[in-house]
Amino acid sequence: MADQIARRRSVLDGWALPSRAGLASLTNAGTAARFVYRGAPELVGDAFGVSLPTVPLRAHAQSGRAALWLGPDEWLLLSAEADGSTLAVALSSALNGKPAALVDISHRQVGLIVSGSSVEALLNAGCSLDLDMTTFPVGMCTRTLLAKAEIVLWRTAGDTFRIEVARSFAPYIVALLDEAMHGIA
Amino acid sequence: MAGLHRTNGGGRVDRTKRLSFTFDGKAYEGFAGDKLASALLANGVHLVGRSYKYHRPRGILSAGAEEPNALVTVDRGRGRTAPNLRATQVELYDGLVAESQNRWPSLAYDFGAVNSLFSPLLAAGFYYKTFMGPRLLGSNWAWHKIYEPLIRRAAGLGKAPSLPDPDRYANRFAHCDVLVIGAGPAGLAAALAAAEAGARVILCDEQAELGGSLLSEWSVEIDGVPASSWVDEAVRTLAASSRVTLLPRTQAFGYFAQNFVALAERLTDHLGNPDPAAPRERLWQVRAKEVVLATGAIERPIVFPDNDRPGIMLADAARTYVNRYGVRPGLRAVVIAACDSGYAAALDLHRAGTAVAMVIDPRANGDSGLAGSVRAAGIEVQIGATVTATRGSQRVSAVQIGRAGTEGRASTGEWVPCDHVVMAGGWTPSVHLFSQSRGKLAWSDDAQAFLPSAIAPGQAQRSAGACRGVFGVAAALDDGFAAGRAAVGREPLGRTFKVTHDITDFRGIAGSHGAGARGSKAFVDFQHDVTVRDLKLAAQEGFRAIEHVKRYTTTGMATDQGKTSNINALAIVADHLGKPIPEVGLTTFRQPYTPVTFGTIAGASRGDLFDPVRRTPCDAWAQAQGAMFEDVGAWKRAHYFPQAGEDMHTAVARECRTVRSAVGMFDASTLGKIEVVGPDAAEFLERLYINSFQKLGVGRCRYGVLLNEAGFIIDDGVIGRIAADRFHVTTTTGGAARVLHMMEDYAQTEFPDLKVWLTSTTEQWAVIAVQGPRARDVLAPLVDGVDIGATDFPHMSVKAGRICGVDARIFRVSFTGELGFEINVPADFGADVWEAVWREVQKHGGCAYGTESMHVLRAEKGFIIVGQETDGTVTPDDVGLGWATGKGKRDFVGMRSLSRPDMVRSGRKQLVGLLTADPKRVLEEGSQVVEGLRPPAGTPALGHVTSAYWSEALGRSIALALVADGRTRIGTRLNVPMPDGDVAVDVVTPVFLDPKGERLNG
Amino acid sequence: MRFSLFSLARQALGGHARWPAQWRSPEPKAAYDAVIVGGGGHGLGTAYYLAKEHGLRNIAVVEKGWLGGGNTGRNTTIIRSNYLWEESEAIYELSVKLWETLSDELNYNVMYSPRGVMMLAHTIHDIQVFKRHVHANRLAGIDNEWLTPEAAKDFCPPLNISPKLRYPVLGAALQRRGGTARHDAVAWGYARAASALGVDIIENAEVTAIRRDASGAVEGVETTRGVIKAKKVGVVAAGHTSVLMGMAGVRMPLESYPLQALVSEPVKPVLPCVVMSNTVHAYVSQSDKGELVIGAGTDVYTSYSQTGGLHVSAHTLDAICDLFPTFRRMRMMRNWGGIVDVTPDRSPIIGLTPVPGLYVNCGWGTGGFKATPGSAFVFAATMAHGEPHPIAAPFSLERFTTGRLIDEAAAAAVAH
Amino acid sequence: MLLITCPYCCTARPESEFRYSGEAHIARPLEPATVSDDDWAAFLYMRTNPKGLHAERWRHIHGCGRFFNALRNTVTDQILKTYPAGTPRPGLGAPAEGGR
Ligand SMILES: Cc1cc2nc3c(=O)[nH]c(=O)nc-3n(C[C@H](O)[C@H](O)[C@H](O)COP(=O)(O)OP(=O)(O)OC[C@H]3O[C@@H](n4cnc5c(N)ncnc54)[C@H](O)[C@@H]3O)c2cc1C
Ligand SMILES: NC(=O)c1ccc[n+]([C@@H]2O[C@H](COP(=O)([O-])OP(=O)(O)OC[C@H]3O[C@@H](n4cnc5c(N)ncnc54)[C@H](O)[C@@H]3O)[C@@H](O)[C@H]2O)c1
Ligand SMILES: Cc1cc2nc3c(=O)[nH]c(=O)nc-3n(C[C@H](O)[C@H](O)[C@H](O)COP(=O)(O)O)c2cc1C
Ligand SMILES: [Zn+2]
């Protein structure tokens, strides 16, 4: 029996996340349970508590859980709980034997919250999408690029986005947004 | 600082704000709002540069981006040096330090001017014809040793900075409904119209102030107010709208497919004391639904003999200096007017107090409506006359007037003394961006210019104002307004602006107006010193395509890209060939419109932002231990862990020894991992890999080899079956993304019938390899929920269990030949679990080892590294992996290629081991293997050394090599020729250690 | 008229009025013994060597635009022969040997400038690959040497060898005989020399069809300036090869991509050699006129547009600025593109085709300028004799069926 | 930077989100083992490489991850249609999309 229990250490631990007064700031979204679900959306049933969006580039979110459309057979399931094992069991048993794939990726990536009145300009330093509210409304999500790193970008409020990024790319994203803060006004 | 050359008031400079600056070390003063050029002119300085080839004295020709002559270096110190800036664009700030270029020892006394003596020799293309002999010391000797170095030293304008650039550069992607480029009357009106309709508008102009040519107007009134006040009001209106982005100091430099336009914004160069942390420039990458090009037109010089002396200037520039900057460039002017802007300039100069000696109009029937006003001002106007010669060493002092059409003949016309010559050759619409967007240009006889015609497919744009030949303020405003409305899908309103004192004749003339007497030069391309004679010589020598003329004479190839010269050059060539201009055609417009700073394009990509630095969860520990790292793809991997006093070789020897004798731990987190899930997962892998997977039991692993369809190895890795429908596939570090992409390709497009899904889990898991006879002892106290004992957990199996209380996938695999495990834990636990394992490892006298030891350990076992033993030309059989091929498989990716003739021939290179006769000698990777001793140059190689190490376990060097028919050569001696002599090697099987694999069981 | 300092001086006295056209511009004849399609360096060179070495004088070069307007006039002019495989070494080294005397041979100064080509290694893998080249080249008698980072900096002072670089310079392979040449002069020099030997050079004539007789053999070409008969047709059309071979019903293992290059404003000499880095994608030298000549990458998609995306040049400038931080304030003056025909193994195709009488020389991709003289020399021999010159033989079309590829890409990435 | 309409995301995205994957409609032989060397070489290497309309494969790799096909004019780089992988090359009867 192990006499030591490992602690969790996020790749963001120890990083001073940049902000620029009044314009934009970056915060750690904190630990979350994450799954990639691939297969037919209806197979998940009610097990997740949030229905899987079938409209492209949409996220459904409700009481700490969110399902983000990533592709026609791929969703990112996010849950604001640190330990996803119960959820994993629930989902697996709902899927039991059905042709689909559920993969736990809780540690694969981290979440960053970017917000502020200049959030669009800040993100547009590296993201080439049109982030205007008319073309990228609240509730829209997509996989895309932020400069040289792939991210999932999700608008959670008018002036707030959540970025999901693979853990080894997180320092790059933070440094890039730090640099970009010099260029916004 | 009133001085002779400042007007008494007027203009857009702020006369209350004096700024001091230096040019070539001499101190001067100017006003806020001045450009370096206007401030120099205000101080009576005309000589600002030397030409490229002949080092002729040159002055300020224009007042804008098209300037070919007045190039300076601005130095702000500490790496903030910028060569080749146009003085006409450099905004004055207090303390500005500018230097002239391409002269030695000084601008006034330039030694390079001796080139003028040789100028008869330096005709177009001269260097192709000479510098080939003498052949004293072999062909080309003199060229290499004498001429080329001389030519190089003479070439170039400014000097490249010698210190790294400390500034930052920003980037912004933007989208809009309408991007308006150019903020003259046409652009402002277009922006107003689009903004009125509520559209998202970006309006950019390369100049510091919006307003374009209106800023240079004195008498024009628009809707009852002076042009300049109208501009201020229009800008205020636009600025008030939140949907409008105004970008002064921003040139649109590139127009790409699908309305993608690149803009470069200057942010700090105009400031005296910029924040050193603020970005210097910003790249805007704009995707616009519609683009309105309102880029105006550029005035052409008139080509007459010695038309390049300082003091000779474009008419529009003269008007701009007088009207916008309150500067009188000369005291006594001669105006050559082939269109209205010349007459207008005469009036403006006259009003500002310059004595206008004469206006001459080279057109036989030159009848400007303005001639009357000019005469009324008491200025003599000569029609059908031109300048046939000029005088003045560092500034024009007189011009000789002759009849137009007296080309080439010495004329005996009168000499008119002057210190300023103003020329208005006509206007060339700025179609650069339109043409870059791959729109078609058509020659207009009417406008005597190339104008935008068909728009390229996929682009949505319109041109307005002078850039499409619609001249005159009123017409430009109306045209712009209509374009702005059309861009947002509205009907034209038929709005007309009321404009007084407009001028409308901008056509002018193009071509040469006299090459002049021998010894004189009529310049077409000022910056590259291309004369009328050069152009004619090119045509005479058979360079008839305009593209050939350009390349043979270099006309239009200087930093101004021929903005003022291309049409004149074209007209001269057309005239010489007796062809109409459109038949001769134009050279290609390319980005950038004017030069763009490298840094602006590179942006934030420097240092660690050049490419993301990927680090593993265990990396901080390795850094703290003083590990040395190597780059593998974007990853930093611990290469070795030197202890005090150790170099790489001693560290690696120690690490290897420790693994073989006790235990070592290794961070394998960078290995690619793909979770392959679905009822058809096994069948899918069966079709991709050479191996069989259908029968692989749950909990078992297999070494998989992946080929491309050409039959060559591209990746490998251990694949574990986690459940009937779930595999944990590992790939090489560098191959992870490539393999996943390839798998998706086959899953989606070749085998869509299979129910299988792929998910990257590379970063989900931290992977800690524990290898060595004590590996099990290390792990035993840490794991629970799983039996890692020998019987229950054989080599090549995988189990779920817990380590340090954390759910883990534990593999029993070995890349060292020792008893080994690879622990996969969720990445956030990686660092802690690593440290826990480390504590155990230390108890057993173990160590952490890096990639170098990993390479040695696997080489001792003859395991290949994809990318080292393979190079994209190697089949499984070549490296002895034929055994891995699933028996009886009908197909897998690359299988068919393995039976192509070249794959089954004899003589293929095969993996073997090499042992040097001298056991201490470590071969060099990449060295060649041959048969005989002292091979003469040209001896074919049998193969090459792929891996070579000092093997601590064997106490000697080892090497792997790919050698033709290598397996049949086992037992023979070959030679590796090195610069210091031959190295004898014996060919052996590639497994150096424990061929039976007994150590796997610890 | 021979070119020399003497003739230049004499002509100067006469106001340069008597220089003749450098090549004749005749009307096309109805038939020739051989027609070369494509007036780039390779095509013009082929015509020159056919006339000079094989006595074939009744031949024509047919060019759709202006001579040298294809990739010959668009490339970054890097010349080197330090390739990996023996087949490649042979043809590129033949070329370098010809470059060394080409100005004399053609009586046209092509400004071959062996300033040294330095290829930077940034990873251990790079070191392995470049050392393999160094050893292979040494065995073949081709100069190529290994430099430490310090030696690399000595050779090229503005180079950044700081270990803090994102991808630090770990060493370099240097070929001192490598360098650059004046691209346009190569086309003009071959044209002038070929024309003097009787070759007809026909510009503004686009080949629109390839005629074959009943037996399937080549009979001639149709052009926008009329039909031209010939029993031998050599297609040397670089990026347009697939289009031309398609006219004869032959599918090719080629894809045509836009490849970009750019130049900075001219500055006084700062960069004494050619620097290449495949890992970070930077290729830079300084021209005789002072511009930094920078090679960018290809776009990812096939295209005949002769332009390319901004991100492609941006990617290169990122790398240039990192390797040469003093160049960050330099400015891009012009950016352009060419169309390069790329083979699966990044080696050229030289030789016979399934159509009797039809020969092809293509697939030089991003790196064929350096090969111009050698390629033309062996292709001329191949066309003259109807069988591959020994150096050309390995570069046959059949290799794609047998699998005997000459893969220069696998080991080396881009090959300028 | 081309703008490509992904048929799965139903929006136009910059080329940087995509990976080009060569000519479309080159089917992998169902029984490779029975194919001649020549035909296998044709499958591996021979390409149309047309100057004009090109049916080609793209993957929205930094988006939805799907492969799809596009009809693009290689002279103008204009993309006239995008369509799912596995469906036949469409005609161009319908007005061109992807451009204006
Ligand atoms: C940006 C860039 C950088 C490069 N850098 C280097 C480098 O540094 N070093 C190096 O060695 N190589 C380099 N290359 C590659 C090199 O330029 C080419 O491999 C080489 O120039 C090809 O020469 P060519 O004579 O075969 O082709 P081209 O010069 O392209 O000649 C082919 C000719 O065929 C003509 N043609 C096409 N179709 C027809 C038709 N139907 N009828 C009549 N004529 C036709 C074309 O108009 C063209 O003039 C580079 C290429 C580019 C584009
Ligand atoms: N001052 C004169 O003598 C003069 C000269 C020419 C035209 N005009 C008058 O000007 C009117 C034409 O107005 P217009 O609006 O068409 O042209 P304009 O010359 O007034 O404005 C064009 C503007 O575009 C800007 N520009 C050009 N290329 C650019 C680029 N790539 N990026 C960013 N900005 C760029 C220029 O800086 C300029 O401000 C006519 O009324 C004509 O009568 C007057
Ligand atoms: C080695 C080299 C150097 C060049 N130097 C210059 C230069 O100094 N000035 C310039 O305007 N163009 C220069 N060019 C680019 C040409 O002007 C032109 O862009 C190129 O030949 C492609 O032709 P196109 O742009 O007309 O399509 C150079 C091209 C090459 C290949
Ligand atoms: Zn998509």
C-alpha cells in the first residue's frame, strides 16, 4: 500500500497570469473533469445532465456542466468537479456496449478565462476569427488556433471567453497573451 | 526659425511647437507636424542623398511614399536604427537624428562620384559583358577576387543595424464590412457613406493625417468650407462612430486572395519619447467583406536631360510643401507643367512668395484652363516648350528652355536662372493594390493610364477616385460616396458635393522629352540611375519584353519599385519599339506597396514565442536537477543528468551502468498516445500496422510498426489492449500528430465502415519508465490494486492499477532490455509520482537517465529509432523487423509496396551491428561504410553508420549501420574511412547484449 | 560580338549604338530536328549543349512568355552539390563544375559567386543528418565540412548562436564551393550562346498541343505561333510539366506548388555567405546589389497562381529574425512566387517517356537552379542519343514503378 | 490565406485551420495485392495536377477534424465548392459558392 498520496499540480501553478487594468485579464479556470465523447450524440442519453448540441459550434451549459460541439461526432464534456471518476462511471455505464468512444482527458488540457472590455482585441492578436458578438455570440465554441497553438475557444459571456488548451501549450498561450496585452488599448 | 523658406502662416504645422533635429550631425529646427523633408526644405537643405550607381547629388523629389531619392537612416540608439527611410515620410520629433546614406566621406564631397567619370562604361547590363578576364589564376579568378568584392562594396544603400532590435511588434486580425484604403476625398466619402449605413468600417491611410490630397489644397472649398476644415469635420464624424476604426499611419501593403488585406501601422516612430515597452508597429490582417480602394494617384516626373538635380521636384510635392507644411522649397522657380497640377503649383508658389520665373508646357496644344490665371498673376507661360539642359552642382541653378521635340539635339535656348524646378508630368493612378488582388488592368487612351478593369474572382472590391482615373475633388468625392454605398449594398444616392476651385486635368504626358546632349543624362528611374539611353540600349539588344527591360536595366527594381518611373520607362520603350503602350504591357505589381519591416511581419514570434516550448509534467524536476535538454519537435527532453564535474560522456556512462546494474527512471511523457476505441478498433489497427491485433489479448501489448503506402517505416510504438474495444497506442514523440492525422484519414475516408474513434491522449498521461533489475522493487511499495509480480504481469502486458493513490496504466515493457515498467499517470499527478518514484529509486542506488542513455541502452539491444535507423527509405525487412509482419495478412498500409521490384532486389541496405577493431574508437554517426581501404574519391558507399555509442555494458564501442546486403556480410570486415584514416570494423548482428532476452526478467 | 572590357570600352565610345541583339528573334520554321518546350535555364541550356556538344543546329526553343520568366527568374539562386545520394551528388557536382567555368564558356558574366553555403543544424537529428552528408560527400570527393557554432559565426558574423535561441545553432555543414549566381544572366547567356550556334529562340509562343503520329510517336507541337514539326520534343517546362505532358496523354508524378521568395531593401554588405536552415525554414543570402534574398516555403496546396499567402513569408521572416536579430528592422521590398513542380522523392525526372520521341526534364522542385548546367548537359545527351546519359539514367520515370526512389526529402526537407 | 468553407462547421475558416491532403478521388485499391506494379505506382504517385479545376482533399484539422473535398481553381485559387469525403465530384451547375 502506498504510503504517499500524490498531489495534483496544474501546469498553471506558479504562473502569474497577466492582466491589463480595465482592459483584459487572464485567470485559471481551475480543475475540471473532461471527456471527449465520440459517437452518436443520442447514445449518451441523460447521463451527462446536459444534452449534446447537434448544431455545429455550439455549447450547452448548465449548472457547472457543459457539452461543447467540436465536430459532427465529437464533443468535449466539461464538468466543474475536480475528480471525474463518478461521472466517468455514470457515463460509461450509460454507454455500456454501445458503439461509441468516451475518453477521459481531464489532465490533457487546462482552462483559462479571458475577460475584459478589450477581450476581442486581445484574442485577435493571435486568433484570426471574427469575434464580433454578431458572428461569435455567447454560447459559441470552436476548435481554432491562437497564433501557433491549437485551442478550444468558447464565449461564455459578452466580455468573457474560456480557452481550453493542451497542457504543454498553456505556458505559450499565457506568454502570448501577456505579450499581446502590450498591444491593446 | 522663420527663415527664408517658411511661409508667413498657413499650413497644418504647429508653429508654436519647435522641434530640434540633426541631419548629418548638423542641428536644425522644425515645427510639430513637419516631415523630415519639409523641415530640411524649410532650412534650405535640398541635397539629401546620393544616387545608387553614379553617386549624383540628389534632392527631395516628392512629398510622399513614392520618394526615390531622399532616403535616410534614422538612429534612435541601442539597436533602434532604421536605414532607407524616406525623408518625406519621417515625422519630425524633438531630438530626431538622421543621416544621409551611400556617400563617403560626406554628402557634399562623395568619393563615389568618380563613378560618373566611368559612366559611359556603366551602361545597362555592363557587368554581364565584362569582369570575366583575365584568366591569370583560372576561370573567373578576377571576378571572384577583384571585381565582385568591389561591386559589392559599392552596392547597397543604408547600413543594416548592428545591434538586435529591442522593439516589440503587435499583430491584430480584424474583420469588417468595408475596408477603405486611402483617406483622400474618395476614401473619406466612401467611409462616410458606409458608416452612415451602419457598417463596420476600417479606414486606413499611410499618412500621419487623414485627408490625402485635400491636405495639400489651399483654395478648394467643399460644401462651403475650406477643404482642410471639411477633412477635420469628416474625420470627427467618423471617429464618433463605434463601428468605425480609423487607422492613420497605416499602409495597406498586400492584397491577397478572398479580400484578405495586410496593413502595417506605425505606432511609435513619430514619437519623441515612446514607451520602450509599447509595440513599434502593428500588422493588421484584415478580412473585409468589401474593399474600397481609394489610393489616389502619383505624379510623374518629366524626363529631360539632367532632371535629377536637387531642387527639381514634383509639382504636387511643391504644392504640398507650400500649402500643408508652410515651406517654400525655392525662391525662384521654373514650372514645367504638362497638366493642371503644374499650373496650380505655379499659383500656389506665387501666392506663397516664391518668384515663379516661368511656366513651360511641353504639350504642343497645352491649354490648361488655369493658364489664364497664371498669366494674370504676371507669370510667363510658354506652350510647346521644354527643358533641354540644367545646371548646378549640388542644387539646380538654371535651366535651358527649348522647343519640345528637340530630342537628342543640343539646343541653344535661353538659360533661366532658378533654384527650384517644379515638374508636372501627369498622374499615374495607384493601381498597385488592385493589381496585387489580381484584378486586370486595361489601358485607357482617355486617361492615358492603366486603370482597373475586371476584378479577380473571389475578390469583392471597387476602386474610387484618382486610383481609377476619376480626378478632381468633386468627382472624387462623388465617386467615393457612391462606392461606399455600393459596398454596403445600397443604391447610389446621387449625392453631389459642392466644390469650388477644383482642377480636373491630370493626364499629362509620359515618356522622354529629350535625352539631351552627350554627357547629360535624362533619368527615368532616379534611385537606380536608369536613363533614357539605358532603356533604349536594352531594347536595341533584344530585351523587348518590358519584363526583360526591367531586369536588364533594373528600372523599377529599387526601394520605390518604380512608383514615379515605371510609366515613363514603359512609354520610352514603347516609343523605341514603335508599339502602342498597352502592347508592351506592364511589369507585375507585387506586395508590399512600400517596404515593410521584417519585425512587423514576424510580430511576437521571437524567443520562446517563436515556437511553443513544450515541457512535460516532470520537467521542472529535471531542470532543478540540472539536466541538459534537447529539442525533439517542439518538446524539450532531458538529454542527460550531469552530476558535478561530469561531461556528457561520463554522465551517460554512469546512467547506463546504473540502469543495467540497479535501476533508472526516464521521463517518457512526450511519446505520442492515441486512444483507439470502438468495436472495430482491432480491425482498424490490423489494417494500419504491419502487425496483427485481432488476436492480441486484453491486457497484452505488441510492438507495432507503421508504414506509409510506399512501404517505408514512418513510426513505431507499443500498443496495449486495454479492453476488447479499446487500445492504448503509443507513437514516437515527433510522429504523434502525424500518426493521429494519418489514422483519422484512414478512419474517415478509406475505412468509413469501421466503427472506431481516435482521441489524442498524449498529454493526458505523464509516463515514467522504470528500468533495471530493481525496477519491481522500486515500484512495489508505491503501487496497489495490481500485482506486478513476474507471473501475473509478464513482459508486454498492461494493467490498470494505482500508484501513490492515483489511477494509473502500468505497462510492463522494456526499451532497454532490462526488466521494465512504464507508469502512465494522469498528467497533473506526474510531478508528484515522479518524485515518489525518485525517492524509491534512490533507495536502490538508481538514477534518472535522459534520452542519450536511452539511445545507448536500446542500441545495445539492437532496437531501432525511427528517424535514426530509418530515413524514409527503409522497409521492415531492411531493419530486421520482417518478423513483426502479421502472418497471413492480406493487406495493411504499405504492404503492396513491399513487393515492388526495388524492395525485393538483392543489394538492399540492411541493419547490422559494427564493432570497431579498436574497441575504444567510437564511430561517428553518418560516417560511410566501404569495402576497401583508402577508397579513392567516387568510391560507392555500402552504407552508413546510423548509431554509434560507447557501450558501458560491453566496455567497448558499438554501432548500428545500414549496409548493402548487410546480413550476408556478418562476419566480414569492412572499412569506415575517416579524415584521420581508415577505421576497420567487423560486421555483426545488431543485438550486442543479451540476445536471448534473459535480462527482461530481472 | 564578343563581350569583354575592351569591346565595352569601344562601344562606350560609340555611345553603345552598335550592340546587336543578344539573341535572334526569328519567325518559327515549319519544322526542326528537335524542339525544346520551355525557355528557362534548363531548356535554353539543353538547346545550347545540343548544338555545341552534339552538333544539332536545326533546333528551336519555344517559350510561352519571355525567356527566363519562369522559375529561372524567380529563384533565390542557391548553388551547392552537397546532396546525400550518389545519384544526386553526380548530377549536382557536374553542375557545380560547369558553373565554375560557365561565364567563360558562354562569354557572359553569370556572376557565379562561390561564397559558401552554410546549412545550420539545430537538433541532434540535424547533426546526424548533416554529418551523414559531410561523410557521403567526402567519399564522393565533394567538399562539405562540419563547423562548430563558433566557426559558423566566424564565417557569418551576424548569425545568432546564443544557446538561448528557441532552436539554438548546434553546428553547420559548409560547402565552400557553393554560392549564388545571377539568375537572369543564366537564361540570357545560354540564349545568346545558343542563338549564335543557330538555335532559333521563339518567345511568346505557347505550346497548346503535342502532335503524335499513328504509331503514337511525337510529330511536333502546336503553338500560339503556329504548328512546328519535330520528331524530338523535349519538355522542360518546370511548374507546367503536368499540363504539357497531359497534352501527350501522360500522367506525371508531379504536383505544382507556389514557392515564394522576397528581398529586403538593399544595404551595405552584411551577410558574407548563404545561410540555410531547414529546421526553422530560413534561406538567406545577400545579392551583389545589397538586398537580402530570402527564400520562403511553398504554400500547402497546388497552384499555378505565382503568388502565395502572407503567412508563408511570415513564417520565414520569423526564423530570419530569430537567427539574425539585427535584421528585424530591415524591410521587405518585394515578395513574389514561382510555380515549382515537386516529385514524391524530391528528385528530378530526366529522360524518356512512354511516348516515342518525347523527352522530359522536370521535377526540380524548389532546387533546380543550381542544376541548370548539369541538367541541360545530360538532357541534351539524352535527347541526342535517344537513351539516358549515365548520370541521368537513375532519374528515370520508371523509378516510381520499381520503387527505386532517390529520396532527398526524407533526410533533408526543403532543397533550395 | 485562403478562406475555406467547412461543410461540417458550415462556416468559412482561414486556411491555417486546415491541412491540405492532395488530390481527391484517388481510391485506394480494394485488393492492393492484386494490383499491378504500374497501377500501384499510379495510385501512389501519378497526379492530375491540373491548371484549372482541381478536386482535392482538405481536413479541418484545427476545427472539427473532418476530411472533406473541395473543388478549387488552381489558377485563381478560388474555391468553388466543398463537399463531404466519399461523395462524388459534383458538377458546377449551381452558382459558384465560396467566392462573392
Ligand atoms: C522562389 C523560388 C526559389 C528557388 N530557389 C532556388 C534556389 O535557391 N536554388 C535552386 O537551385 N533552385 C531554386 N529554385 C528552383 C529553380 O528556380 C528551378 O528548379 C529552376 O529554375 C527550373 O528551371 P527550368 O528552366 O526548368 O524552369 P523555368 O525557368 O520555370 O522554365 C520553364 C519555362 O517553360 C515555359 N513554359 C511553360 N509552359 C509552356 C508552354 N505550354 N509552352 C511554352 N513554354 C512553356 C515557362 O514559361 C518557363 O519559362 C527556386 C524556385 C523558386 C520559385
Ligand atoms: N494635390 C493635388 O494636386 C492632387 C493630386 C492628385 C489628385 N488630386 C485630387 O485628389 C482627388 C483624388 O482623391 P483621391 O481620394 O482619389 O486620392 P488622394 O490622393 O487624395 O488620396 C489617396 C490617399 O491614399 C493613401 N494611400 C495610397 N496608397 C495607400 C496604401 N497602399 N495604403 C494606405 N494608404 C494609401 C494616400 O496616402 C492618400 O492619402 C482628386 O480630387 C484630385 O483632383 C489632387
Ligand atoms: C535573386 C533575385 C533578386 C531580386 N532582386 C530584386 C530587386 O532588387 N528589386 C526588385 O524589385 N525585385 C527583385 N527581384 C524580384 C523580381 O523583381 C521579380 O519579382 C521576380 O523576378 C518575379 O517576377 P514577377 O514579380 O514579375 O512575377 C529579385 C528576384 C530574384 C530572383
Ligand atoms: Zn469543420
